[in-house]
Amino acid sequence: MIDLTVPEIALMNRVLREAALLARAIQEESAAFNLTKDDRSPVTVADFTIQAVVAHRLREAFPGVVLVAEERAARLREPEQAKMLAVIATYVARVIPGATGAAVCDWIDEGMGEPGDRFWTLDPIDGTKGYRRGGQYATALALIENGTVRCGGLACPVMAEDCAADRTGGGILALATRGGGAWHTPLDRTDAGFLPLSVSACTGPARARLMRSYESGHTNVEELEAVAARLGIPPDHCVLMDSQAKYACMAAGKAELLFRLLSPSQPDYRECIWDQAAGSLIIEAAGGKVTDLHGRPLDFSQGRKLTNNLGVFASNGPLHDTGLAALEYILTT
Ligand code: AMP
Ligand code: MG
């Protein structure tokens, strides 16, 4: 059983539920402000609100903690963004009474910590495009020690209770520790108890289900389809989904394979640690396997990005070598 008395686990359990409530409230109340970042990706009121709240909660629980998170407050501090900042501060103040715009910016910027021997990493809204579209999204939080993910959690506010890949539902919280298994519980019921997550036992690639990004620009669609064809995976076994919610589905045995190939428009793209840390541990702790496209373990010791890795390949385990062989064939011929 997951040990909720461990302070790091207790923190994830509390703060990920709080993050999900805020994400939903902001979505329902359609706080429509958003900004476009330098990489042209969107950032919403929810991204900033959740990063501020999680950063504050972490600092409250563990003074001196290092946080490496996706967002920064520089644009929000500009006078033109005063209205957006005021809206964000209102949401933060719902859970941290008295929060001001200036404090919110400072809390967001606590996420600019230097990755070292021990730090937390946060993606406040992973799958921002899914969030805005009404699809899957997640808040992802993980603790990294000496380049290895120690514990991690994902709040998936619109995931079905059984983590089915083809339906939405009331949301789940998944928590994992290295060596301690992966667990999930309905997001809104604090009394429900945690059930184990366990990957699928499928060994036949032609029966495998493949998860892929909803955004075609986050992968190489042509190569991905060639790999799927080589494995004999029928097109109706492919599920499109945003965010690390995909990893929760795989950990629950609802899909077997996930390839993050390099987009032809961004061949030098390297994965950000907050996009992989929590989700990869949850799959591994549920019995699955996660490597890069060459079969190398993900190396979280290189700073904010996985600079020693190319792409990501996650599987239920039994299909890993078969998947790597198909990948190698497609990428080298
Ligand atoms: P997904 O929902 O699986 O498409 O993944 C969403 C994440 O993909 C976002 O959090 C981005 O950080 C990340 N991302 C952005 N651009 C790329 C890219 N070119 N290749 C892979 N991932 C990307
Ligand atoms: Mg993300």
C-alpha cells in the first residue's frame, strides 16, 4: 500500500487534488486569458495558478526545497498582463488567503530552481492544449534524487475511474514510489483508498494498443505509423490522448505501447524532465518499462531536459524488445 504518512507522499496526495480542483474551476468559469510563450505554446491562468500554489505548498512543507517547474512569471510581471495576474491571484487566494499578484509571481519563479542532487519537478498543466480543448490533461509532480525519480504523482481530472483510454470520467490520482509500486484512487474521494496499478500482460504485438499524442507536431506521424504497421498493430488499436494521462492508462493496463518520436519540424527536440518524470515512474512502478528510442534509460541528471536521451519509448515490459527492434528497423531503413 502507498504510505501516506511519508511527508513527500502526503504532500503529493494533498497538493495534486488541490491542483485538480483549481484546474476544473478555472475551466468551468472560463477564465479565458492566456499567453503565448516564446516556443509558441500556450500558457493559461490554470498553469500559472497551479504552479504558484504547488510551489508555495512545497516551500511551506519543506523549507529550502528546490523546484524545477515549467512556467516563469516574467511576462506576467509586465504591466499589460495586470488583468491576467489579478485573475490568477484571485484563484490562488481561494486556497492561500491573502495571496497578492506580487507574491504569486514570486511563488511561480520558485520553479526556476537549479536541478541538483535532490529537487522536485512540476508540470502544472501537462497537455495545456488538451485542457483548452476539453481533452485529457494532468498535473505532474515528482521528486528526483541523484538523477533518478524517487516518487511521482499525476492528477488526471477527466480520466475514467478505471483509467480506460477511450472514455473520460471523474478523474483519478496516481502515486508511485520507486520500489513501492504504483497506486490510484478516484480524485474526488479522499476516503476511497488506493488500488494498485499494474501493466497489461500482453505479449502479442498485433494485439497491442498504442497510445499517441493528440498533437501531431509532438511526434513523427509517418515513422510512428510505419512502426505500428511493422508491429502489425491495427489502426483502430491506436488511441490519441494529450499529456501524461497516457502513462496512467498504460500503468493501468489499458494500453501497451507509447513512442515519442522526434518531430521532423523539431529534430533537435529534447524532452523536458517535468513531461516525463512522474509518468515514467508510474509506468515502471506498475511493472512496465520506459527508455529512450535507443533503449537507454531516461537520465534525469542532466538539468531541465533529458539531453542524454532521444525521444521516449514506454511499454508494458514484455513488448519492449519487440518495440525497440521495430523502431530500429524503421529508423535505420
Ligand atoms: P503530448 O500531450 O503527449 O502531446 O505532450 C505534451 C507535451 O509535449 C507538452 O508538455 C510539451 O512540453 C511537449 N512538446 C512540445 N513540443 C514537442 C515536440 N516537438 N516533441 C515532443 N514533445 C513536445
Ligand atoms: Mg507538459
